[in-house]
Amino acid sequence: MSMKGKDCLKLLDLSPEEIGGLIDLAARLKKEKKGGIPHKLCDGKQIALIFEKTSTRTRCSFEVAARDLGMGVTYLDPSGSQIGRKESIADTARVLSTMFDGIEYRGYGQSIVEELAEYASVPVWNGLTNEFHPTQILADFLTLQERFGRLKGLHFTYMGDARFNMGNSLMVGCAKMGLHFTACAPEGFFPASELQEQCRKIAEETGATLRFCTDPAEAVKEADAIYTDIWVSMGEPTEVWEERIRVLGPYQVNRELMEMAPKTAVFMHCLPSYHDKKTAIGKEMGDRFGRDSMEVTNEVFEGPQSVVFQEAENRMHTIKAVMAATLAGV
């Protein structure tokens, strides 16, 4: 497998062999890092990180991974770039390609990162868009592989609002890698029908299955992994909180739900999470609506089945694998 020079924009663009290769490479690089073995596979290269949406894990993962690989990093925050305002996306891509060996984008529409990749002459990586979050799914799958020793055949359940980047990307990833994917959500909160159909065709080749249901108890009955995400994403107005809590409240991951799943099931979350009232938003919305937690209870989040911080660490290892594979052809 060689991915040198290739973009990483969405998992739909990658073969199961490429996805598996990235996960295996990430596992190797993680072992080397923990063993104190240097791996400056991209020594002397430079990358640009464009963040129109801020992040803790994505920024830190890219920066630490890049430095481990021997690269320099330039971070462009929401006010540090003229992309799409005073300078077109196409022009930005061509300018940055003359100065950097790779470009990361985290922001809004998938069309933006796709246009960056179209005009850039260096690899472009998607750090998150409204529609897809490929590097998160690589980290999730590395975590599952570490826990279960395999991916193919696992039962994966996503609880909550499955219409956006996490629901989309997890469905694609499961279809590509042969997992049995269940999205459990209220009617109207499932991935777009066109993407569902694409994934069904992929699943026919990989042995994956796709299921969409509204009953939480049915959804977790065979689950090896139960996954959720925050109910209101960055950039959405606070006015939507009332509706989301009303509609998604029955899909909260709590002790009662985890007890309906096999005892070996793990709890997963891409973070950040409103599992308590120790954040400004968590406290404000918790006080307003009389809740101690939102998408997951603190009992589950901090419980023995939770692997959320293992996932968070694996963001760095899998992002490192993406950069090493696309820049150095490892």
C-alpha cells in the first residue's frame, strides 16, 4: 500500500486496505513512541493547519504528531487566515502549496476542503467538516482494535443525532471495514438517504450491515461499542438546545442502557462531552433545563467501560499515521 501524495478528505475515498494500513501504521508508531524510539519520517517538512473551528484534540494531535515526525507546524486560527474572505480557497491552496508540504483544514462545509485539495499540489487532510470527520474514526477504530483484537464483525451502535459528521463518518467506516452498524435516533435524525445507499453498496462487498432504529433497548442488545456525541455542535445557536434535549433525551447513554448491552461493551465519545456541569455550557444548559448531564451520564463517562481517553490519545497516533503515509509513503 502506498498513499504518498494522497489526500485524506473522507473515508469514502479510501479502500478498506488503506484504512486498515493506516490503523496498523498508527499502532506501530504508538508502540515506538511509548518505547522511546524516534521516528522522524518527515524530517524537515512543513505543514499548515487551517482552523476555522477551534479544537483541543485535533490541534494538539496534529502539532505533536508533526513534531514527532520531524516537521515544522504553522497554525492559522479563525482570524489568522484570509481563506474564503479576502482570498479565494483556490488561491489559498496554491499559495500554501508553495510553502508547505501538507495542509490540514478544520471548519465548515466539505466542499471547502475538497476545493483546497483540488487546487493544492500537496496532500490535504480533513480535520473536521460539517459532513465528515475521518481522522476521528481512524482513532476510534484503533481503539476498538486494541480492545477486541479485530474490527470485522463487531457490532457498533451510535446513539443520538446521526445526521452530521460523526454519524456519517462512523457509518462509512463501519461499512468499509465490515462492522455491523446501528444508528439509533428519532425519526428524521439519520444520515442522508443518498449516503446510506452508498454505504449499503460498500457493505455488500465487506460483509457489513446497516440498521436504523428508534428503540434504544433494541439498538444496544448485541453492541460491542456504544457511541454518542454532543447534542448541539459548535456554531449552532443556543436556541436549539431545548428541542434537542426534548427529542434526544430518551437516547442518553446511561447506566440502564449500558446494562442492556453485553458486559464486554465499551462506551465511546469523540469529545468534548457534557457529562457533568463542570463546563460553562454544561452548567448553563444544565441549570436552564434541570439536568446534571446531557448525552451521557457522568457515571458511564467515568465508568470502567469507558474508553474515551484512550480514543483521545489515539487521535494523535492515527493522525501521525495519515501524515507519514501521505508525505513519506510509509
